[in-house]
Amino acid sequence: MIRWIENKYFPLSNLYESLIFLTWGLTLVHLILEQQNKSKLIGAINTPICLFIIAFTSFSLPSEMKKAVPLVPALRSNWLMMHVSIMMISYALLILGSLLSILFLIIYKINLKNVNINQKRTNYRIQMSTSIANNSVLYSDRMSILQIIDNLSYRIIGLGFPLLTIGIIAGAVWAND
């Protein structure tokens, strides 16, 4: 905000500012989804990614890229703010949706492995029928978690792609302006 007020333009003109905005976008999406779903799962996925992006911008980028410089005349347009902000928000949504999809695959694979191990044990020991019943309850709980993650991932990615399309169209309009 200080950069925006101080330089009189929306701070998205270089890589440093764009990555910081991406982190803010990821955090905003995370907070909205956490408020809606009352689940800390999204924060557990989102926080390490945000920390990685902040660490990259702080330690890897040269100090020249971190300085706020005046915009070149070609970038002085309202389309810049619209195009880049929509693109960054769509990237945030697509990153978070992809991370949830990866989490879905990991939990599904672990769940499948546990079920296969339990089935092999039942072939050897028929007496363990009570533990199998307990494991089937755990299996159904994991399936509901899988359904929640799948639904969230689908909705987030479903919102990210239209925003990406709008951002690309805004970029094309900006280029022809």
C-alpha cells in the first residue's frame, strides 16, 4: 500500500511487486475459503507456498528489482492494473486448486494402500473381522475428506480459469490500446 501511495501507481510493474501481490492473493483466497469451510486444511497447504514465495523474493531477487521505479510511458494505463491484478488472482486460484488436487492424490494413494494392506491381512487372519470394521469406518471418513478436497479443488480451479481468460482478454485489449 505504501508503494502504491508513494509512487502513484498500482505496484505490479516488476517481478518483486507481482510476487508479493501473488502472495497476498493466495492469502486472501485462503482466508475466504477458510471462513467458508471452517477447515484449517487450506492454510496448511497455502502457508508453506506463501513462505516460499516471500523467501524467494527476499533472498533471490537482486536489490535493483526490489526498488520502485517510475513506470515507462507504455505501462501507464489502467489496463495494466486490470490485466495484471486479474492474472495474479487467477494464478493464486489455480495454484491453490492444483495444490488441493495434489493433496487429493496423495491422500487417495495412502488410503488405497491402507485398504490393500488390510485386505491382505484379512486373507491371512479371519479373526480380525472387528478391526476390519473399524478400518472401514476410517475409510469412509477419509472418503468424505477426499470428497471435500475434490469439491474445493474443482470449485477453485473452476473460478481460476474464467479469471485467467478475462485477464488474457484484458491484456489483449491493453496491447491494442
